[in-house]
Amino acid sequence: MSAPEKESPMKQFSKYSVPAQAMIDAFKRCGIEYVTTVPDMVQIALHQILDGGESGLRVVHCTTEDQAIEVAGGLYAGGKKVAVIVQNQGLYAGINSLRALGLDSKVPLFFVIGQFGREFSNLGSDPRDSKRRVVFLLEPLLETLGVPSWRLEGPDDLPNIEAAWQASRDRSGPTALIVGHFVGW
Amino acid sequence: MKTLDACKLLDMHRGDAIVVCTMGAMNALDKLPVNPLAMACVPLMGGAASIGLGLALARPERKVFVFDGDASLLMELGGLVSIAHAKPKNFFHFVFNNSIQFAGLGNLDTPGARRADMAAMASACGFDSSQRITNLEDLEARLPSVLNGPAPSFVELVVEYDNPSLGIENPAVEMTDERFSRMGDEIRRIRRHLGCDAEIRS
């Protein structure tokens, strides 16, 4: 008789996860056709479905986040609807492209930003109270840039996906959906 | 080869291609008749090729020409890998290499000037076609085969540069407001011309 498998202690945090398929379903309700990305660790479950090729969304893999923003700008110029999936560090790396295309050029960029590095003791609390700069800087920085953001802290926040998407269309500029914990499998 | 002469030749052969330009080639194209399917990547040094990639993927029925600079290509060199990975068969990347930054203003050497082999880098990254052209006659002779050949395609154009204009007698140049609104205006012009939904409100 084999010993029963021990359940991963990480499962206790699953209530903060939003299933990847639910995110893709929301993207489709928004009409999103393309994803440009440098992959994000907390969104690996989402990336795996997208890379599987059966989601109906086309993925453009980029080597830097500024490229991901620029490719999204080009896709928009060509008439396509796009989500830019990055992590917090990637958003920091791509600020000049966000400034040029999202803010100065008024391209409606929809960012999906994972909170890489968030300590699990902060889950359920305000990410601005995180001890980690990579986490707590994100929302204030977006505010400084004039980029409105919505949190995805669990399944109850699913409507925020469409809210953030629609706001990018309404304001003709960038908006951000902030993914607070690992996307669910 | 002068940048303006190369741009005139490429403009003659563009057909219904969409053009994304930046740096010296942008200044040269500004001297030619307006193309409603052209946009400037400005001020966003390094971004032209990736914007062109997005356009090429969105509009596979048309060619997309990117008129890049050597220093701007170097700023996002990994973009060559992204382009080769996406395999856009309608993507033509022309890099105007004068080995100079702020050409005609301050004329500072580009890192790798006259040493880095850009055409070889594009080939190594997986472009389907890559070449270096050093004079206008050669460009004219080879352009039809470039445009009818495999893509993504990379063409390094070795071009001349003007003397610097900034100095004691002309100590500064101010950027106009138009410099910062131009890219968005031209993106919206392309969308209108292509018949895309007018999502951006004025």
C-alpha cells in the first residue's frame, strides 16, 4: 500500500486564485483577439492555456516588455483588440513605451500585470502594505502615470477584467488589471 | 547613399504597404508627399520594428515596411528574435545605418559603429532573408527581388549623414508639441484608412 499523498500547503491560498479559463472567457467576452507578452510567473497557468493554441487567442511572444507594448500598439493600429500580459517588473521596464503609446498617443492599452514576489502573508490584505517594493510600488506608480487599475484578488473580482478592459476603450488610454496571486489551474 | 534618395526609391516601390518610420528616415519621408498609410514612431526610439510587427500580424494582406535607424535597432535588438519567432511573411525591415546618433545635430558615434554586423545579426536571429546594401544603384537593382522574396526580410542600408548643426551658433533645438501627438494621430489615420472601428474619441 502506498502512503497517501500529502496535500501541498500552498493550496490554502487557492481562494485568492482566479481560474485561468475564467480569465480567458472574460477576455473573449471583451472581444480580445491577441495577447502580447513577456511571460509572468504568477500567470503561468494562463500562459500554458494560451500557448496551447486552443484558446482562440493569438499570442505574440516578445523578448522585452517595451516590445510587448509596441506590438500591441501596432496591432491596435491594424484594428485588433489586444491584452498585454506582463509582471510588475515588466511594467517597470516598459514605462517609456507606455508613456509614448498609451499616454501621449492615446492608444487604449489593456495591461494584465501579475504581482510577482508578493509574500503570501499579504494575501487578503492591501498590496500597498506589502513589505516588498516590487509589490507595493505598483499601484502608486500607476497612479502617478495616470493609469487606472483594478485588482484581481480572487474569483469575486472577475468582473474587474471587463471593467478594466472597457475603461481602456472609454478613456482611450491605458488601464491595468492587477493579478494579486497565482492564476488557478 | 543618401537617406532621402533611398526613401524615394522605397516609396516608389511600396504599393499599398504600411510604413513605420523613425529617426533619419522619418525626416526624409517628411520631405515626400504624405502617405496616409505611414506613421512615425516618435518620440519612441527603438519601437519602430515592434510596432511594425504588430501591424504586419494584424494586416497580413499588406506588406509592412519598417524604416529604422542603427541606434534605434540596437536599443531593442531582441526585437529581431521576436520578429523572427512570429514569422510575418509581409514584414520588411530596412535599417538606415549611418553609424551615427543625432545625425545632423550632434553626430555622436553609435556603439558598434562600423563594426557590428547588423545583417548577420538578423540572419542569426532567424530572418528568412538578410542583406547589406551600400549604394543606391545596388538597392535599385535588388529591391524587386527583396520585395518578392522571403520574409521576414532585413535590409541594412549604409547611408551618409549630414554635418552637425548644433553648436555655439545654434545651441539648442526645441521639440514641438506636434512631436508628441504625431504618433497617435498617425495611428488613428491608419485605422481610418484601413476602415477600422473608430474607437478613439477626439
